[in-house]
Amino acid sequence: MRTTAGTWIHRRKLAAMRRDTVRRARLSRECQQVVQRVVQAAWAAHCRAGSPVATVAVLRARQA
């Protein structure tokens, strides 16, 4: 009886961990996308230094 209860608890724990990992993966993916967008905007600004278009791109990325 104890072993089945132990396995049940273990399974619950594993399921919770898996759910947590999925949630974390989704969060990190969103963060990566935001970071990528900001980096691309910053790189564009760096490439066209002093151009108003670059400043607008950076501001847009910050808002997103």
C-alpha cells in the first residue's frame, strides 16, 4: 500500500515539475523574442547611427 501511495505522490510531483518546466520554457521563449527584437533595433540604430529612423525603431522596440 505504501509503495503505491509513494508512486502516486512521485507521479504527481513529476507532473507538476513537467508543467513548471513547460511554463518556464514558454516564458523564456517570450523573453528571448523580446530581447531579440530589442537587440535587432539597437543593431539597426548602430548601423544607421544618427538617423531618425533608428531612434524610432529603438523607441518602438522599447514599447513592445
